[in-house]
Amino acid sequence: MKIKLSQLRQIIRETIEETIAVEESDDDLNKDGKNDFKDVMIARMKASGISHDKAVEKGEKAAKTAKQK
């Protein structure tokens, strides 16, 4: 797969912005007012390369599933 220079620059720019945002954010990753297990799961998913929005979505879903058991 070939990638254009402009696309590469955009990817780098987005990665830098995400990194800065993560470093500046608090431990409450899903903004529910609590630093709880959901936030830990979100942080782990983000560390594995999943985007913040997708990690929050999956973290909320996993927490609901775990709560039902």
C-alpha cells in the first residue's frame, strides 16, 4: 500500500495531537466523574493502539456486560 506524503503528515499530526491530549488529560478517561475500573480498561485499550473514542465505547460496553454477570 502506497501512502502519499500529505497522508503521512496528517497521520503524524493526528498522532502528536492525541499524545498531547492523553498527557494533559486526567485519569477520568470516560468523563463520568469517577476514576474507576472503566478508566483502567480504557487506558489499557488505548495503550494497545485503539483510538480514544473506540476505547471508551468498548470500555462502557464491557463494564455493562461484567455488571450483568
